[in-house]
Amino acid sequence: YRPSAADKPRPVHTINGSGIAIGRTIVAILENYQQADGSVVIPEALRPYMRGLERIEAVEL
């Protein structure tokens, strides 16, 4: 993004994840990391953002 032709390029910012398709991203993680028991392993790259959580497991109500 350049405000004018004479300006240097500036980074483009997105708000609320509008730069990626959040829903499709979550579905892709669920499809690719779901285990036979129904749990979902959190990819290592995402664990720091999930407070170190390694697996999402179903809770019986």
C-alpha cells in the first residue's frame, strides 16, 4: 500500500482475521489433526497461542 506514488510502501493491516478465511482454517486443522478417539492434536506451531495445550478432548456432559 502506498498513500501516494512518492511515498514508501507501508504494511497493510487486517482487522479481526479478515486476511484469512478463519472458518476454513479451523476446519482444515480439525480434519487433519483429529485422532481415532475423536480428540484433536494441536499442531506444534499453534501450541504457544493455545497456552501450551497439546490436545483437545471431548468432555462428557
